[in-house]
Amino acid sequence: MSDKEAVVTESNENTERNSRKVRIGYVVSDKMEKTIVVELEDRVKHPLYGKIMRRTERVKAHDETNTAGVGDRVRIMETRPLSASKRYRLVEVLERAK
């Protein structure tokens, strides 16, 4: 009976970990040590007029190996708070800047 409980607990942990937000954006700053600033773009419809607007958000992400540079397209994942302002970590660099 304890084996089944262990399996259920393990699968719950996997689904919880996989439910983290994964976002794609562009690096706008890499001047900090092991930190990048990523600009995330979201398109939303205006509630009254219906026009599609671009809404941007800048977030700080942890880059352990300092691999991302300005202009790179990156995938970041939500994580536990790493500092006062860092809530994301770099998963991979999708496209290098030209």
C-alpha cells in the first residue's frame, strides 16, 4: 500500500513541476552577472474598441552560464524566487542575435 502512495506522490510532483509557466521573449539586457532582462510581448484585445494591442513586460531571469546575449530569442521558465526581482530561469536560447 505504501508503494502506491509513493507512486501517486511522485506523479503529483511531476505534474506540479510541469505546470510552471514557460514564456518566450527577447533579451534586452545582459549587463548583470548571471542575470538577463527579457522582454515578453502579449497581444490583448481592447475591451471596448476591439483593437489588438501589444503589451510588453520586462522580467529578470537567471542565466547560470551567461550564455544569452542582447537580442537573443530565449525560452524562460517560472521558478521559485531567486532574488528580490528574479522569478524566472533561462531554459534555452532559441535563436542568436544577428
